[in-house]
Amino acid sequence: AVGFGFIIMNPLVFGFNTGVPLDRYFIIPKHFMLDGELPHIHNKNYIQSKEEIMAYRNHCFRVMTFARHFLPNELMQQEERGQKSGAVIMNTLGMAIAYHKVGLWMDSDYVSDENNATSSDQDDEKEEQPQPVRILAPTGFDYRNSSIRTMEHYTRKVGILGDREIQFARIMIEEQFRLTEYGDPQNLHSGRETEILNALVNAIRKANWADCTYGIIRFGLPVPLLEAAYAKLDPLGFHKILANRILQSCQKNLIKAPLELLGIMFGDV
């Protein structure tokens, strides 16, 4: 009954519109981090299909748009005023969103063949070479670790974010399917950092649920904003692609997958 009530309150499910002018809502059409990372994800063959990367792109921009709605006004004002702290927050959000579902497309383990270390011809002893990074493909529903490892490997390689921001992005990816409110459980950060982390994690998890369920679960996100986002950023079959990818991943371990999903949703794993 509760689920049916959610559907009834969302006219988009039935193909109706709200009649609210769509230009009342700001839809993010481009962003430095997403526009930089998504072509890299495609070029590195994490997501090979051009059709699927375009569908994933629009999903990412809808998630960023919805996350922006859920972020506290104070953080959004920092970005709007052009403050460095606001840009860092949005870039961290963008990095997490760009990679949050990449693990779904990893059908096999990935081993990097990139080696940044060099040895001098003048030295008799060779410098110790770093070990290749191995990223394991998911064996059930839980593709988060594959997404996180891919994000961390690339981000640390190019130095595009600091250690704190990478840690924040990791937690955002980990908690993307949590239904309950997130709060930094270990109090590893200062009071201000904890506030920012909690705000980012809760914004992205709500935004992700809103888009993945087509607004059936949307945590108070206005239906007209949902409608405007889908009008500006066509789904391009994303929900079907997502369902197929999840089913393919779950087939690898039919017993483990449902337990993983329950743990992820309620923050137990």
C-alpha cells in the first residue's frame, strides 16, 4: 500500500505532466568534473557502448541536479558566489557521481598496466616499481567496491582531488543506496568537515534513489523538478540498462545478491 501510494503521488509514472512551467527549475547541463571524467570512463572502456555511456551521462547529470536540490543552502551559496570551498565541494560531488555505478560495467577483473615510476640509467640499482592496481569485478549485486577502486586509482594518478575529497567521494559511493539518514559513524573529521560529509552523502543517496526509481522514492524532491530533469536530460533507456546490468551481476551469485542489497539499503555493510 505504501509503495502504491508513492506511485500515485508521482504522475510521471503514468506519463502525465504536472503543468508547472519547466523553466522554474535549474537543471545542470554541464559540469567541469563530469564533463571531464565521463569521456575518460568511455575511452578507458569501462563503459564501452556509446549508447550506454550517453544514458549514464544523463543519469549522472540528473543525480547532480537532484543532489544540488538536497544540499543545504549554505553550501550552494558558496558555489554560487564562486568561493573555492564551494567549487571543491561540487567537484568532489561530481567525481563521486561520475564513478558511482562504473562497477556495474566491469564484467572481469581489471589490472592497470600503467607505471609511473622511472629508473635512472646512471644508477646501478633500479628503483622499486609500484605494483599494478587490480580492481575486482563484482560477484553479486554489490558493485560499489569496483566503482570506488576505479575512482581512487584514476584520481590519485592525476592528482585532481586531495586525500580528504577522495575519502568523501569514496563514502558517497559506498552509501549511494542507503535509505536511512547517514551520519559520520566514527567521527573521524572535525565538526565542520562532518557537516559537509553528511550533507554530501545524504544529498547523493537521495538523488540516486530519486533517479533510479523514476521518482517513486524521492525524499520530498518536487515532482516538477523531476519532470524538468527528464525533459532536459532524456533517460535514453537508462533504467532498462540499469536493470539488465544488475540482473547480470546478480546472476553470478543468486544467494549473496539479495543479502547484499538489504545490507546496502539500511547501511549495515
